[in-house]
Amino acid sequence: MIKTQTETFRGYGKRKEIGAQTAVECRFGNEVETVLAVHCAAALSGADVGSGEVRYYGKAHFSVVYEDAEKRVCRAEKGVEFSAVKKDEFCYPALTARVSLHVENVSVRREGASVFATALLGADISLYGEQTFDYLSGGDLVLRREPVKVLTAHLVSGNAEAEDEFETELLGDILQHTEAVHLTDLVSGSGMLTAEGEVNLGILALKDGETLVSFERLVPFRIEIPCEAATAGCGAEAKISVVGANLHADADETKGKCTLVAEISLAADGCVYEETAVDAVVDAYSCTNASSLTFSTAESGGVGEVFRVTERIQGKCALSSPIDFSDVLQAVTLQRAEADLVAGEGGKRVEGVAVATLLVRGADGSHRGIELSLPFSVPVEAGECSVSVLVLGMSARQKQEGEIDAEATLKISLEEKRRISARLVSSVEEGEALPVCDSAVSVYIPRAGDGLWELAKSLRKPPEEVSASNPDIEFPVKEGQRVIVYRKKTVL
């Protein structure tokens, strides 16, 4: 009877990633005559995992810049609480869900005297929980051991405040502000996960009562999150979200300047992936009996390298409505990008479209907003990655009547997905006894390319015994080589 010892590995890791969508709607009154620009920012309040579902909830903040019936440019803001459920058979209560929200699209429609703004919210849901597998650790067998790598996840969270003060030309009123986070560095080491980056603060303002102006400001931030498992070389990921932003403006009419103070509250949800080596058996055999092996799979996921690319793009835009030389271009606002990693014959590319709202004033003095779209395709060298794109400094001009040429800077981040999978022996079932060869010496011709382990397994001999009997053979073996097997004879 073959005796074996088995062990069970228990760790914590990322079990699955799923995506979800939900629509959130907000109603504005009859004071809104013409919508010029609409923005939605979503903040997560929490997430729970149940049997067969993930429930997440939060608040969507809508801001609308509009013209009233007297062609005055005004603003309105409203918040709407929401909850959503994503069904998935994999879910069970012991899992922890990390949810990252992003606004995919915002649309506006009029019904009677009311205006409805609808935001389509996308949710990237990562599920974390216990990961286990059984593996053979010893026994009355010839064992092939290998250190098997397993990634163990350590979830962390942190908060930070970013503040900036800067001077602008004299402004009448701040109509709308947006915040987009760009992570520039993420370092794991010495018990700390450190995230550094910048918040692209976009501001739309009213100047001299009728002129719209827009500008941007990059506000740097740094978040330090304690984590005992964080050491140099550990893989790590983090999602940084803006949970609050306040702007204060002080005007100095004598100097014709305005001092703006931006206070931004940030929240970070991170994960450090600790690499553990398990001394496991990946193959085994008996020298005396046939044996049947059962295998288990050790799988774990994490992140690898992060690639960052900065690219300047330009070209003609697609427009949501016509434009001509009677229109005065005033501001470009609400710039963002939609992008995917695409594989083709020439390699991989980040392909997508940069989108923004162009605000113009017509010959009659009224304003309107036009959505412009600028496609882009940027070659990159990357494996399986998630993609995020920050759009900076988008500008537009009308060189030819009816056409808009735009330029923008893209900051592209590619986060490599890492997946480790290993096949381990979990149990052995003993079979029939092998026939015994009673000759003192046997000559065996192996297959070309066999290593010492494959050869010893074929001969049902320990590898060290085969190597000792054939000290001149180099592995892997070459075609035509011969292996000699000696057997000790017992003289009675």
C-alpha cells in the first residue's frame, strides 16, 4: 500500500472580475431652456456580496450649464442616490467586492417642461476571497518537487487631501468643474503602498456676463497606505477616486485677477500581491506498482508592469450638429476618452476616440453646445492589459467653414494583467504490481529530448540511480544514445 501525505494551501486572492452597468436619472425644472454642457460624477458608498449577486450603491452628482429663456447662462446641480445589482452565479457572501465606477455616457432629453439627464454608469467589480488547493507533499514514491508560485492578495485603503492655489484672469462665475485622476507611480515597499499622481482639474467659467472660458490645472497628490505585506518588488494596483472637490474664488478687480483655491478629497482602494512559493509535487511514480495520479490546479491573479505613453493627437472632428463661420468658438470642456487595446497584424494599438463639448456663441448671441469626437490610434508594446486614458489640453479651431480641427494630449496607462497557473499532484491511487525483470543488465534506448526525470520515470528507477549508472550521459538525451540499467542480484 502506497503511503502519501497531502497538505492544503489556504490563501486570499482575486477570484473573479465582472463588469456591470446601471442608468441613473435626474430631473431639472422648466428653468432650463437650452442645455449647453452636462456632467455627472459618481461616488461609491459601498458594495455587498450575496448569494448569486453583487449589490453596490452610491450617489451620482449632476451639474448642468444651460441658457434660460432670456439667453442668460446659468448652472444647476443635483445629487441622486442609486443602487444596482449584478447577478453572477459565482458570487457568495464570503467574498469581498471592490467596485470602481466610471461614467460611460450622459444624455439629455426634454419631456414637457422638464429636462432629464441620464448617466450610464459602468462598474468594474473585482471579487476577492479565500483560494485553496490540495497538493501532495510526501510519501512512498519517487517525487518531483518544484516551488510553485502563488499570488496572495492584501486589500488596503487610504485617503488624502490635495490642495492647489493659482491665479487666473478675472472671472464672473464658475459654472462647472470636473476632476479626472491620473496615477503616475505606485510603489510597494517597507510596509507601505505609495500612490502618486495628478488630478486634472477642468474649469468652465463665465467671463463678463456672456463669454465662456475653460482651462485646466494639474493638481499633484500623494497617498501613503500602510500595509505589512508591502515589500520591494511586490505587484500592486490601486484605484483612486475623487470623493469631494471644493473651489473658492477671490476676485481682485483692481488687478483684473482671480485667485482660485482647489481642495480635493481622494480615496484609494489598493491591493498588494505577495508572491509565495509552495514546495509541491508536480509529478510522481512508484518503482514497484502502477499508479494513477489526480491533479489539482493552483491559480492566482494579480498585476504586472504598468506601461505609460504620452501622445499628441490632432485631426478633423466629427460634430453632433453643424457649425459655420458665424459661430464664435468660446470653450472646450468635459474632455474625456473611450479606448480599447486592439491586436492587429502590425502589433497592438490603443484605439479610441477623444470626446469633448465645444461651446459656441451664435450670431444672435445665444450659446449652444456641440459634441466633438476625435479618433486616435496609438501603437504600443504590451500583453494583456487594462487601458485608461487621460485627455489634456484639448483645443479646437475652425479653419474651413463647417469643419473643426482639434488637438489634444493623451496620457495612456496600460496595466498588465498577471495570471499564474500550476498543475499539482493532489493524490495517488496504487495500481497493480509491475512485472519484475530478473536480468542483471538491461540496455534502454530513450527518446531523443528526454530529460533525467522522464527517463527515470520510463525505467521506474530513482533519477539518482539512473544518473549514477550512466555518468557520461548529458541531458536532454540525444538520438541514438543508450542507457544501461544494472540490477543487483542476490546470491542465496
